[in-house]
Amino acid sequence: MERITMRQAKDYVGQTVQIGAWVTNKRSSGKIAFLQLRDGDCYFQGVVLKADVSEEVFTLCKNLQQESSVVVTGVIQEDTRSKLGYEMLVQSVELVGESHDYPITPKEHGTDFLMDHRHLWLRSKKQHAIMTVRNEIIRATYEFFNKEGFLKVDPPILTGSAPEGTTELFHTKYFDRDAFLSQSGQLYMEAGAMAFGKVFSFGPTFRAEKSKTRRHLIEFWMIEPEMAFMHQDESLEIQEQYVAFLVRNVLDNCDIALDILERDREVLEKYTQLPFPRISYDDAIELLNANGFDDITWGEDFGSPHETFIANHFDKPVFIMNYPKGIKPFYMPLAEGRDDVVVCADLIAPEGYGEIIGGSEREVDYAQLEENIKNFGLDTADLQWYLDLRKYGSVYHSGFGLGLERTVTWICGTEHIREAIPFPRLLNRIYP
Ligand code: 4AD
Ligand code: MG
């Protein structure tokens, strides 16, 4: 007999098949039992008629506990009431693994309880929907950069340098030397761009940030494209096309997940319309001050109320461009005719989700870069290889980093970033 998954059901209507599944719920009366099942991919119903099955199987069905695993055998039939469109008329049930007192029940649980049971919480419908969207964003990312002619380059995770500043580094021993977990693959991607033109990376990054907000993870995944012979304005066009492509693909390919998440599709549709608005840091400060925010002055970084106001003002993701050099990393070049702002942009998502992309053009002048490295308190010896890139056929180039979990949280419209990654690493949590 053929073993299928419920996703294949449309090709098996009227046929007898087997499906491996877990019991999420059940309901039974004297003559009929309804099993609510999930096979890891789809949720579906198994209908068990007492008259059709052995006494033993019917008794088993009546006693099945939440999250017991079973192999059900039966006939696939259409079921117009379910979103999936199909159900199984069950002929027999084999119990594979028992489950008793499953801790996560349909009742409300507190966040700490759910986080302590993350290994089981992942089995719930909403978590499955979020992981489906995450998977689609990952898939669409590869599709986008492959179609745009980028080569994937994998930067190291154990590094000796600190691209985004030294305060947030995870320190580890590297035999008898020191090493750090990567905060960003960017510097290596710049070497990649000089070797291969257009490159992107996609991997885990680590920040020892003492931030306990709904936007911060200690370990998160970042997509970092880097493009040779490209100025910042062209990089912004790639960024907006990429983000709109992600939203488009989630809209087109994650129907069931968006229903479960109750995400408003019309809101998401707006985010597929280009271009995204652009505003300079200078103008953003003016806009804030003119709208009653007297707690921020030129030179300071935005807090989340500021970002939320700016993005909601435009009702779309918005690029804030050219920040003061004092609040950005060492590798960003000064804007033409200015000695106080650098050529960079952050993309701020609306609805309060904050920064999803940070990017910039890169300093290409050897002497200037060397001076910046020293001014930022970094060691030129550690970064000699990076300086080398400015010695041999250096070209203007730009790049950016998109935070995967921030993007998942925003597109799903969920409350907290901890649900956007299977096993979140947070300030006070490394279990499970
Ligand atoms: O703005 P960031 O720090 O930029 C960089 O690391 C650059 N080197 C990227 C580049 O140009 N190649 O981080 C980029 C993005 C942020 O916009 C945000 O989406 C995400 O990474 N991010 C975090 N996500 C979750 N938790 C954290 N603690 C994050 N810190 C940054
Ligand atoms: Mg940033």
C-alpha cells in the first residue's frame, strides 16, 4: 500500500492509502469518531465509522491522546468544509507512539511556559504557519539572488574581527588564540565581491546585545549581498525589489499560513508596490521634531517610537538615508560635500517592526579606511587583509544585510521575534 502525505491527497481521491500522523484532537460518539490529525505539513480529518472498522480499532480511536503518533489507513475523499479540501475515511489505525498528559493543550499558556516547551510548542498550528512563511522567505531569497546573477559565498563564523563594533562580540578560545563569533559576514563579502562581482551570504550571526526587546535575538540569520561597481542608489533599488519579491512570494505561496496568522493580505499587497519612499536622516529628524518628538536631536540614533512614527507616516517600508558618521560603523564613506554624514540607509518596516535592512556604500580609499579603523579603536593588523582589497583593483561597491527573523516577524504580523526562529537564543534563554 502506498504511503502518502496529505498534500498529495488530490491525486489519490477514492484510493486506499496510508498516512503517518499525530493526533491533535478527537471527538467521538457511539457510532463515529473524528480524528483531527497533522502529518507535519497539513492538518486533516480522519473519519472513523464504527461499522467500518474492527471493535479494537474503534476503541483505540476513542482513547487516543493528544500527540499520539499513528499510521492511518483509509480512503481519501473530498471534504468541501475543510480548507484543504480532503479527508480520510479511516479503515484501520496503527498506534506507533503513545502520548500521555501532553503539556501544551488548547488552553492559554504563559510565555515562559511555552518557551520552556519550545520543542513541543513548535508542533502547534501558529508556529507551523510562521515556520512555513520563514521557509518561503528562505526559498524566495535563493530564487531572487540566483535570478539576479549573484554567487553565494559563505563567510566564516569564527572570526578575528569586529565589523559592527567591539561591544557586542561573543568571545571564544581558538586553541591558544582569541576568536569571536561572526556579527556580520560583510567584510568577507567585500572580498567576495572583488572576486566574483555580485555575491550574497546567508548564515547565522551573533550579537551579545543586552537588549531585551521584541526585535532582538542573540543569534539570528542574515542575508548579506555585496555588489562591485555599484553605488548606493542602485543598491537601494535591489533592496526594494528583493523585499517586495519576498512579500509577493509569501502572498502567492503561503495561503493557509496567512489565514492561520490572520494576516491582512491588503496590507501586505501595499508592500509589493515600488518604489519605497526615501527620506534623509536630516529630514527625518525635522519630521520628528515637527510632530512633537522633542526627545531626539541631530546626531542621535532613532529609538523604536521614532522608527515607528516615520514608517507609519509613509505607510510603507521607508529608507532612511545618510546617518551621522558617529552612529555608524567604520567602513562607511562620507557623503559628497559633507563631513558629518555617511552614505548608508536603513530600511524601516511599517507597523512598528523597525529596521529590517542596514546597508551602505563602502569606503574605498586606503588611507581613509586605515584612519577610520584606528579611530574606531580596531586593530589594523587584524584587518590588513581587508585593507588589501583597496590596494588591488579597488572599485566602488555597496551592500546590505537583511535580518531574516525581523522580516519573518513583520510579514507574519506577529508580536515578538522569538517566534520567528525555531529555537530562539535570548538574553536570558539558551534552553531548549
Ligand atoms: O544593521 P546591521 O547591524 O548591519 C550589518 O551588520 C551590516 N554589516 C550588513 C551589511 O551591510 N552587510 O544588521 C543588519 C540587519 C538589521 O537591519 C536587522 O534586520 C538585523 O540585521 N539585526 C538583528 N536581528 C535580530 N536580532 C538582532 N539583535 C539584530 N541585529 C541586527
Ligand atoms: Mg543597523
